[in-house]
Amino acid sequence: MSLLYILLPIATLAILLIYYLLTRKTCRHEWKKIYSETMWESNVIVTVYQCTKCGKTKREYRPISEVSMDAFERIKKYLAYSDVSPISIVSAPGRIDFLNTHQDYKGLPVVPIAINLRIYFMAVRELENIFLIKSLDLNETRSVSIHSTRPKSRHFSDYVKACLNILSKEKNFKPKHGYEIIISSDIPIGGGMGSSGAFEVAFIKLISELYHIDLSPIEIAELAYRAENEIMKIPCGRLDQYASAIGGTILLYPKYPPKIDILNKPPMEIMVVDSGVKHETANIHPVRQQELNTAIMELNNLDIPRELRKKIQGTFSTIKWEEITEEEISRYIDKISEKPARRFLFTIRMNELTKIAVKILKNESLSIADKENLQKYGVKETDRTKVLCEIVNKQHELLRDLYEVSIPEIEKIIDRVLEAGASAAKISGAGLGGCIIVLSEERYIEKIKMAALDAGASRVWHVKADKGVC
């Protein structure tokens, strides 16, 4: 009997434990960072997270070079622990796609801003027959022959090959030796901040320094653009390369020969939010370009006025976009396929709003027609800075609704940052992921950062306009 009294509670507890294990629900963890600790002796940062639901903790270990240093600091640390010395160091900025996004490949004027997230190239020693390229960020090394073949993929070494090809073609560049080159970058890859354009610009600048080739910033920009467009076969415009080479805030007229106007920077603080969703320009631009060509073809198949027909002869990159108004196209746009029609209207409306925004950045007076156009788009503000911010918001709406390059993750972040006090927010770059530009008063910066991260953003930068390649 005494044994029964002992075994009965044990059996009951065992049954209860089995029941709990069979019926408990697996926690869908929502992790919150508790603290981070830098372990310099191990070259790692330890970050501790705790689940807000069940209390479970986890640790994440990441190399210091990934999270704790900017690109130039990584370069300096590499030099401190290696047996090499710099022969030449150059850098080029990333950019934000401020106004008239998705318009440079149509030949329409665009407004990029070069920012203080930069890529650094450092040559450290001469080599016989190769360029040995070491990426500190990717922890990867690739070699490229000085007798470079054409690129076959889109690895960073292929961009090196593309630049060498265009230099050979245009400048008769035939190096007799190569270099070991170290790279580090603050510009996120696939983040909508022109990482590939900055890479090309910086590499061509480095080559010009090492081999004494006299190139102006505009020449570097054009060579870099042609390396990506002609050699890599990526259907980009000139936006990224010219923004990185020239620096500051510019109005770029991208049709050859390109024209550049220097603008005032926006009178607001600028933040860049990384959505954490990667994209590839090469997977977005060709689709939209084909849809525009469909719209042009279908419009030309209609019975339209002779003057309008003259303006829309050609393709998305050659028709006279600057001369086409929404009023003259409105009678016919509903008679073509819905999606191509939206792409066509997007192009006209974005450009119309950009013209007004550029006047604000140039401190020029707005005409009666400008004010009527603003009313048409629902912009009722009279303060010029607020009008500029509203134009940025309207351009995002056009990107979302007519060009369809936004995604739920981006919309969630934009909603949250606007609620937190941001004055404006829009996609930067090709879209379908990548980064978001945010304009704000200084007092809201920290609140906006927290709102963006809580909404799922992976990183947030408070950036400044920066100089070009140097």
C-alpha cells in the first residue's frame, strides 16, 4: 500500500507532463534585442535577443567588420593586420533616387543625391598578370586577367571585367601589369542606392590614378555607364554613375550628351531605410520597358492626331516624352491595354511633378500653371518645403499605383515612418524591395528610426549629401 502512495503521484505527474508536451503550441518567436557586447579578442559582436512571447533567449555572433565599422575603418583595420601599404585609395558615394524615379532610361531628367555611404578601392601591391580583388565585406577574393575576357555573370569580378573592357575599347587601355586591390563598402547591395554604379565609378577612378589616365568626373561617369549598359547588358540609365561621379544634388538630363545642373539640397534631414528585401534592376527594368513599348505601339494603332503621332514615334527611350501632355493623351489612353496605359500615365505625371520640385530646389517662382497642376494632384500646401515633401509623397503613390514597384513590406514601413513624424517617404531605386528615402525634421529622427525598425526594416541611416568620386 505504501508503494502505491509513492507511485500514484509520480504517475499523475508523468501523465500531466505528457499531456502538456502533446498539447502545447510552438511559440512563433518575436525577438527583441536585449544587449550587444563587443569581443575584440575574438573579432565578433555578441548580440542577445529575447522572445517577447515566451521569454526564450538566443545569441547571435557576427564579425566586427560586418556591423561595427564603416568601410574606411575596415580598410584601416586590414592595413593594421597585414604586411601591405596603400599605393592609391579612391572612394565613390552611393546615391538616393530623389525625384523622377524610373525615368532616366526614358531620357527624362532625374534628380539624384550622392550620400555619405561610400565604396573604397585600395591598391596595395603590383602583380604581374592579374588584378586580385579582395572584398572585405563578402570575405571573398577573385582574380581577373589583365587581358580581361567579357563578363559572364553579375559577380563583382564581372563588373571589373566590364570596366576593363570599356577602358580598352575607348581609351586603348592595355595594362602590362595588374594590382592587388582591396574593396570595402557601406552601400548595401541590391538596396536601391546605386551600389553597382558606385563600384564602376570607383574602379575606373582607381585605374585612372594607377595608370595615369586623365579622366574628368563626367568621363568616368560615362565610361562606367557604358560598362554596365553595353558590356554587362543591364538596361540601366545614366542616373547611378553620374550621381556617384559628380556628387551633391544634381539635375541630370541623361540623353546623350548628358547635361547637368547643380541644385540645392532639400531643406530637410534625409534618412534612408533599408527594407531588407533585395532586388535586381535587371529583373525590373526590362519588364516595365516592354510594357511602355506596348503602350506606344497600341497608341500608334489608334486614329490619333498627326501632331500626337509625331511625338510617339519610336520606343520608350526615343519618343518625345517632354512634349506629351496628359490632356492630349487622355482621349486615347483608355482605349489601350490597362497595364501599359498605367505605365504611360506614370511617366507623364512623374515628370510633371518633378519639373515643379526642381523649381523649388532652384528657388524659382511657381507659375499659375504649376499651382493648378499641384491642385490637380491634391497638393494644397503653400509653404515651399511642405510642397516639396508632398510632391515626394505623390511620386511614391505613382510608383505604387501606376508603376506597381512597391510591395507590402515597403508600404508598412512607409506608413509607420509617416505616423512617427516623417514629412515624406518614397521608394529609392528600381523598387520591389530595396531602400526608402525619408524626409524629416531633425526632432523626429530617432522616433522615425525606431518606427522603421519596428515595422521590419533591417537598417536605417541618417545621411548627408556628399562629394563625388575622389
